[in-house]
Amino acid sequence: PQAGDLIKLKYKAYLPSGQMFDSSEGPGRKPIAAKFKKQPILNPGVEEALATMKEGGKRVIQVPPAMAYGEKGIKIETKDGGSEYLVPPNAKLQYELELLSV
């Protein structure tokens, strides 16, 4: 894809433990539709991988912390009013990507 191209992307995201923490599939979910390089798509590591993919392509990538969520990770609120990390700080993440259309 080139900057400004409308892309559609299916993905699954995994923690270092192998646990899936996010996906474009499942109830109420759908592929990401965004303008490449004009709208943020997940994180810089995923965007870098997409730059060399072709329509219909599939790829499994490893994203280092500096190109994902870094030292901050992603914290979420729990049902009891507390918080926990959805993505821990400094986590190396794995993504399964499928570029559906450009």
C-alpha cells in the first residue's frame, strides 16, 4: 500500500505467553479499515510490516516493545474498580496479519 490508500486488515495479537489479547475477529468485531500512513493502525511495528505486504498477503510478525507499547504497556480497568495490564510494559508482541484489500 501507498500513503493514503484505503486498506482492510484482519489481525490477531498475542502476548509473549502466547495468549491472544486482541483480534479483529469474533462477535461484534470486524477488520480494520483505515487510510495507510494517514490514520494510526495498531502500532508502528504493524505499520512497518504492512508497508511491504501485498493485497491478500498474510504474515506473522514479532513487534519489539519500542515499536509497540513500550514501557507504558496498556492498562485497563477491572470490574472491581482496580486496574491490570492488558499488555505488560516492555512486552514483545506477535501479530498474525492478513491484508484483505488495498
